[in-house]
Amino acid sequence: MPDGDGLEATVKIKFAIPHIKIIILSVSDNVQDFFEAIKRSTQGYLLKNMEPEYWLDYIVSIVQGNSHIPGAGSQNPAGICRSEAGSYR
């Protein structure tokens, strides 16, 4: 992005539209990147190399206000999401 990165954009968007739900779509499976996205108030994190049919279910779940950890127990943080209140499930 010419004027920053996706995390910086997330902060600006959330400031302007607090009720918006943001899901990061990334190539990074680094746990630190995932937690940085969550700290910036994203509702979810998906990896670009995941199966697209998984994306749809996950995105619909976020839009419906659900918060869950698909594939719990996995070393991969992708798909872990946060509820509006900020608690992890």
C-alpha cells in the first residue's frame, strides 16, 4: 500500500467507522502478525493459501457476530477471531 500497511489502514478505518468488521487476508502465518492484527481490533485473520470454501463459512460467521477458533489445537493462528467485546473464544 502506498500510504502504509493494512494494519495502519485498519486503525484508520476503525476510527472512522467503529462498528465495521475487518478480517485480515494475509500470506503471513507468523503468530506475531496475527496477534498484532487482533490488537488493532480486527475481527478475524485468514491466510491466502487456505481453501476458498473455508473463507466463505468464516466470513459469514464473522458477519453474523460469531466468534470461534476453527481448527482449535492447530499451530496456525489463521481463522482465530475475536468477539466485539475483545474476548477470545
